[in-house]
Amino acid sequence: MDVKLAVLIDGDNIPSAYVKDMMEEIAKYGNPTIKRIYGDWTNPRLGKWKNLLLENAITPIQQYGYTAGKNATDSAMIIDAMDILYSGDVDGFCLVSSDSDFTRLATRLREAGMQVYGIGEKKTPNPFIVACDKFIYLEILKKQSEGEATETTSSKDSGKSGVDKITQKEIKLIASTIDDVADDDGWAFLGDVGSLLQKKQPNFDSRNYGFQKLTPLISTIPNIEVERREDAKGRKKLIYVKIKEKPKRGRK
């Protein structure tokens, strides 16, 4: 079934340079049947968006700033989101903003059974990130399109390439998740591990650490064993992972 998505963009909050990479990423999760961007189009600051809107079939929604210091764009976007929700025309939402003001909206949409994808810059506050089913950083999409975020990126170069260095915190998260879904022998199907990781931490993405997929990322962690198995028909490889047992110390 084709998943229909409503893409709502906070034009006051998202740089236009990301639009191409952003729309390509959204297409991975569904068909963006509604694409709207909100802002005060009389403001010269939004001028860079205008040609991009035509190229990507994004509908601009005019929202005047009625009061100084108040973000009218947020209110217009929230009202539209609820109207779309009640129309029943979509299966999920993609909220493009780095603003924590959309935290309650994301929560409300998920309560209604909608899949919610968040896209924003790394400065996005954590409450909005965890309110989404999945959160994607715009910087990673840009680096990926420029060919800078590759599977061969080393942690030594991570500061230069814009990717993060994986820390013990992430390694512990991965290990505990493997343990949560493992069978009696300690093996866990990587697809299940990835799904649970996303639920635990919506902004977990192997691309944040310079890897296109979860398998090569996990393969770099010394205490995790990776095994490739054929499916019942022998047509494709299934990836299973296991926490390596610590060697037992002998008695003196």
C-alpha cells in the first residue's frame, strides 16, 4: 500500500539549501501527496525559496506576522495539520522544523495513529525529536549528497566530515537493544534491532556516524558478533547479531 504523507515545512525555520535532499529523503517513507510551506512571503528573507517551490511542487502558505515577537507561522501550520488529520486523506505527517513548538503537535498526531517523521537541524530541542517516530538531521542529508558521509569514514576524520563519533552511550544502547530482542542463544535479527532502536531513540541514524546502513556500523563495534544467514528459500541474506561473551578468567 502506498503511504500518503503530508509534508508541512516551517519556512521561517528551515534553510532553502536543504530542500532537494529533504524531498529525496521523504520519498523513502511514502508519497508526499500534500506539500506546504508556511511563512511571510512578503519578507525578502524567504526569497531563496521561491524558485525551489515550483521545482518541487510545494505550495506556499502566506502567513503575516501580526504581532512582533510572535511566530504566526507555527499557528497556521498546526491548524492545517489538524484539518488534514480530520480529512482522513493521509497516513502520516512529515514536520520539517527545528522548533520545539511543534512537540505537542507531533504527540497529538501520533495519538491519532499517524506516523510522524521529523526533519530539522541538529540544534532541534530533544522534546520535539522524541515526540516523532523518526527524526532525521538535515546536515546529514546534505553531507550525504555531497559524498562526504560514507561507510569508510573513520572516527579520526569525523570532526572534519560533519559526522559524529559513536560513543559508549550509543554502544550501550545498541547492546541493550540486541539483548531485548535476542533469542535463547543470544542471537537477534538485525531488522528487529533497528526497529526497536528507532522506537527508543527516534534520532538514531547510522548516517549520523558516517555509515549508510546499520550493518557496517555494528560491524565496527568489537564486542558484537555479526552473522549472515540465508533465508528459507536461499534467496537473500539475513543479518543476525549477538553480544560476544566475555572470556572467563581461570582460577589461580
